[in-house]
Amino acid sequence: MDHRASASFPAQCMINSRALNFAIFGLAMADGGDSLGVRFSFFRRRLEPRCLWRYLTGAMSEGERTINLTSNQQHTMSATLTAPANTELSDLIDSKFREFREGSIVKGTILEIRPQVVLVDIGYKSEGAIPSNEFEDEEIEIGDEIEVLLEKLENEEGMVVLSKEKAAHKQNWEKIVKVFQDGGLVRGKVKSVVKGGLTVNVGVEAFLPGSQVDIIPPKDLNEYVGNVYEFKIVKVNDERKNIVLSRREVIEAERSEMRQQFLQSVKIGDKVTGAIKNITDFGAFVDLQGMDGLLHITDMSWGRINHPSELLHIGQPVDVVILDVDKDKERVSLGLKQMSENPWEDIERKFPIGQHVKGRVTKLLPYGAFVEIEKGVEGLVHVSELSWVKRITRPSDVLEIGQLIEAVVLGISIEEQKISLGVRQLDANPWDEIETRYPVGATIKGPVRNLTAYGAFVELEEGIDGMIHVSDMSWTRKINHPSEMLKKNDEVEAVVLAIDKANQRVSLGIKQTEDDPWSHIDGRFKVGDLVKGTVAKIASFGAFVSLDGDIDGLIHISQLSEDHVEKVKDVIKVGEEIEARVIKVDKVERRVGLSIKAVGYSEDQLKKESASFESLRPSSEMVGLEQAFNLAAAASEEWSPSQQD
């Protein structure tokens, strides 16, 4: 056949398609069928049916010009075009020239495999090209028959638009909808992680929300990618072609069945194996073949634990005992410590009071350290029981977690399951022989370790201090604060005054290292003596003067001048050297009274002044000498060189 003849075909041809089918088939059969494949395929794919009819009828009328037909072929063609259609023949031709509808799934044959596309013949006038990536997971060969979706009969290039993936999607979608309606399960492979969950290939792409991945919220969704699971279809949107899956419902259904089987077979006292599913403040939940059992914190250990996470972690396999079963509420109580004997039952026999024990430090708290002396048995070493002499404020200063130590059993409470331990009892108590080392009256030396409002602490030896009270610092001076005489780290000498072993106290005194100057004061100062001194302190009622021998004397405001004095500081200044006359000596009260105005008095005038001074009583205008000294300690109005006039 001359293929160039097609160039002379008229543009418009009216034809009955069934008659055309008969004509082509009849022509081929008349030729003996030898060229059926070639001619049939060429005409069907290259020419419009109406033009092909025109070509055929024109060819017969013009003889050998375009188609060389034998007389038999011409006779057969004429009979074919004029004779009524045979039913069998018509069905056969219809099977070859079926109707094509866009959107339908048709079968095709692979004609050619190219790098980018695969050419497929579906029996239409032109082939279809399918992208090669739609065959990525398949091994294909030329001649293979496949099912494809007819998207478009002809594109701009005259090719049929086909898709293998869309054909599979359409077929699978119908299957998915059927499974959803029947309430069945589908099997699929997790493809990737997306926002909010995973994408799954179940024949079509579906969405698996993160909350539906497992009964335990997954920490990392990537661990599911590439795995194959069974899913339940929970939602199908036919318009948007969306499918939502749930793996959690599948697991819960399986667990529900397993839970019922477990409840029917288990009984109190059974030992079972499970895995820690979840941990709370009050305990842990254990997965027992689909059944969640509660392991309370009090049933985890015979010892003391503050939180289940100290003993367990999620996913950990555990062997437990069934303590209680409530089939109606589907609850199971478990015990872990019951897997071993109660160590507290004969604790007093194993650890009698006074016995030395060894253990490992398990916990350090501000008030003490917990030491495990046996599995499930812990004792407490209080911070006060760590040392006889060292000042330990926190156990962590001397102990570490995991440290192996030795201690002495001090006490046992079986009801409260408590054991008191002591570390310092391993050594002799240094206070037992304190009186031997520091007898009363002995003189000691040591550094000032600390100052308080009421005294100073002096270190006698490591861990043992003696205290010097402010009243024992000076025979002659009124010490309001120890810092007036001492400072920290000063080396001092003192005398042991008293020892209190029960309260672990040693009393010391500095002034006791010297003779009491007041014991022979009357030999140094007599009424009428003229003395010189330095003004040490000024108060509203008078001035204190430092005399020889570290003795303080008081000049009352009434003894400053013959004239009336409003303010002491108007007459006398701190640090000023003055001369005064002794008008009063009180050995019992340790007081020396002075007078400036009596310096020039005669003996008779002095006697009168002394008598007058002795007769004075506290009033709004004057205070007695004793009261003056007392007021000096509590006076609020004082003046010193650091203050301005």
C-alpha cells in the first residue's frame, strides 16, 4: 500500500463507523490475512475513520492507482460494503474497535521503553506515553499487558494521555472504600513524616495522625518510616480523596482481646512478666499482655524510695506478683518487692544495736545520709552523728553517693522501718576525757575562731572550742562587745573556768590570767588623792576617766565645775588629760568617784563635799555614783571624737 495516498484524502468525509469496520476487515481477509496486522494497525492509527472510508472507496474506483486489489479482493470488498453485517463478524470487529471513554481504565501493551517515557498501545489510533517514574518499582518488558487510566484521547502532540499510577489509585480507592464500609483493616507502608503525623501508602496515599500511631505517644516518628503495619480506616473523604488511618485502634482492639483472656486466666499470687509502660509520682503502670497493671510506689521496694524513676524506667522488663484482681473494673494491682522476702521481719537479729555495719551511701539530704546496709534495708546517719568534733553542716561535705562506709547501729524501729546509724561512734568521744586534758584552772592558748554578741569562741583543739564571756574579759572595763578587746584569729591566753560534758561546753576567762586589781584597790586609791587620767568616754551624766592600772573613774556632771553645767562636752573632751580628786572608792561595787571641782578644796571642804556626795540620792537633778555607773552601760546619748559638736 502506498502510504503517500493519505495526502490526497478529502477534509470532510461522512461515514458509518460500522461499515468502515467491515470494509477494513473484509479487505484484510480478502488478502488472505497476511498483511492484516500492518494494514489494520496503519489505518487505525494514522487515519480518521471517515477519511479512511473515502480512501478505500476512491481506491477501488480508480483501480491500481492507489491500492492494488485482485479481482477476488474487489469482489469481496464490494460484497462486504453492500451485504448486511454478519452478527459474529460484527462482534469480532467491535472487540477490535471498542469505544474509548476518557476517565476509564483500559488495557494496553507496552510497545517501547525509553529513558523518560514508556509507549503503550491501547488499541486506539495513536499510542500513549507514560512517564518512566510510574514504573520505578516494577520490572517491565516490551509486550507486557498493563492497565492504565485513559486521561485524554489526544493531547497537542496527537498522543493519548495515559497514567498507570492513576489507574492503580482509582482501583485501590474503590477497594479502600469497600474496606472502610465493611470495617476491615488495610496493610500499608509508612512513607514519610509530615506535619502532625505520617503518610502511609495503602495503595493510595493516606494520613496517619501522630496521636493514632500507638497507644503510647511516640517520641520520634522517624522510627516508623519504612515499616509495614495494619491500619483501620477511620475517615474517607471521597470528594477530596482523603483517607485517615489509625494504628492505635488496631492495637487497642488486639489488647482488649488479650486483656479479657488475661483477666480470665490470672489469679492472686501469680507471678507474671511485663514491661514498664508509664511512670507517675505514685507508681508505675506495667503492660501485661494487653492489660495495664498498677505497681504502687509502696510495693516497689522494701527500702525507701522517693520516686519510681529511682528504680524503674519506661520499657524496662519486670517480674511482678499479682496482689489483687478486679475483673469488673479491669484493674490489677502488682507487687515488685513481694518477689523477695521481707528483710525487716528479723531485722533486730541481723542488726542488733551497737553492731558495726558496712553499707553504700544511696542518698544525701541536708539533714543526713541514707546508707543501704542490705538490699531493701537503709539506715539514716544524721548529720550530727557524722563526727564528734568536726563542724559538718551538710553530709555532702564529707560523703558521696555510692561511697562505701562503716557505721554503728544506734536504734531500730520495726513499725516505721527505720534504722538509726552513727559514724562518729566508731571513734572514742573526745569529750569523755575533756577534764583530763583541760582541768579547771589550767591556762590554755588558742586562736579566736568566732565572735558573738555575748562572747568569743577560742579553739582548744579540732572540734572543741571554749567560750570567753564578755564579763570574763576584763576586771576593770565594762565590755559591751568582744570586738572591743579581740578580733578573729587573735591568739589569746585564758583560764579554764568550768566544763559541762553533757552539753559539751568549756568556759574560759581572760581576766582570770591576772590578779584582780580591785582586791587591793584601797591600797592604790584613797579619798582625797589627786589623780591624773585621760577622758575615755562622755555620757549625758558625766565622763569616764582612764586611771593608772586600767581602772576607770567616773566624774559626775555635778563634779565638773562649781558652775552649773548643761552639757558635759561643753566642759570636757574625749582624750583630754585631766586632774581630779578621789571622792569615792567602793571596793564591792568596783567604783571610783572623781571630782574636778574639788581639786582645790581644803581637807575640811573635801570632807564636806564627800559627805554631801554620799548623801545624794537619785533625783531629777542628780544621780548617785552607783546609778551613774549603771547608766553608763545603757546610756543612749554618748559623744566621741567621731561625732561633731
